[in-house]
Amino acid sequence: MASKTTAEVIQRATETLATAKLGLRDVVGGGAGRRLAGLRNLVVFGRSVTNVLQNLRSLEPTFEEWYQPYVEKMKVDPLLKYFYALRSEILKEGTLRTGTSMHIHHFEFPLDMQRIGPPPPGAGSFFIGDQAGGSGWEITGEDGQVEKFYVDIPGDIATFEVHLPEAPREHLGKAVSDTRIETLATLYFDYLAALVEDARRTFGARAQTGA
């Protein structure tokens, strides 16, 4: 990116952070069909936030002094290191490994199937708790390809959690006991949001005054 001013760099970083937030929204509340796609977007655009901010290096003489503590923290922090490696895995290998855990509280067949709703046209097998933590029907198209039609499972029937393999257990010096992707993704985004806000406080005033 060839930005001309500090204000432009900060604005671009803010916009990139907003794109990462759209990914976070899908992770947290987008449903099984959007959860993993949202995580990919959060990871990829989250890393882009730091790349954009580094354009301040040629514009702000105190940038290195300000940014170096963040660099050191990102090198050693288990959660931040994990998400950096996750981005490389997504971009280089095109994969995103996850694990799921399922807790069936009460399921009575076929009565509870009526609460889930009627199957869509062409529905085949019903699946519960796939890689994205979703459930629904498999539908085979005319070309033979199987697609998934997701449905909501009432929480009193079953709950599902999606986890990342070998998930980090520490962030900013504090233990992380909840390794669901929703929790880890939120912690990662909050760190990036604080980073952008600090850049705005540190360099934004000077950019507005032209100093």
C-alpha cells in the first residue's frame, strides 16, 4: 500500500479492522454455515491490520519506538503467535483444522425431529455436529455433489462447541481456559482493536494538525 499521509494509513487500518470485525461477527453469531468462513476472514484481515500500520514507519520518526513493544509481545504471546501461524496455514495450505464437541441433553426420535422442522426438498441423511459445529440435511445435487443445508438445533436438545487444535492457553499473561473459537477470536480481535486505537491516539493528533 502506498499511502501518502499518516491519516490515510490510520484510516486504512481502521477499515481493515472493520473487515476483520465482520469475520468475528460470523464466528460469534453467524451460524454454522458462516462460522469457519468468518474465522478465516478474521485471521487473514486481522494480520493485515498490522501490515497496514507498518506503513507509518516511513512517515513517523517515533514509529519504531512505539511499535517495538508490540512486536516483542506478538513474538512471545501464545494466542497472538497462534493466530499468526493460523494465517500462514490458511493462506499457504488452504486448510483450517477444527474440532467439535457435542453435548446431547435430550433427544427423542422422531418427536424432536418435528421441532427441527421439515426436511428441505431433496434431503438425504441428517447430520449432527459437523466440523463447523452445525447440524442439518445433506442434499445431493444433479451433479452428484453433496451440499449441506443447516438448521438450528434447540439448545435443550443438544449444544455444540468448535475448538481449534492445540489452542493457546495464555494471553497477555493471563490463563485462557475457554478454548472455543468464539472466545479466542474475540480476544484476538480485541487486541488488534486496542492496537489501532493506540496508533490513533499516538499519531492521529499530529496527522490532523499536520505536525
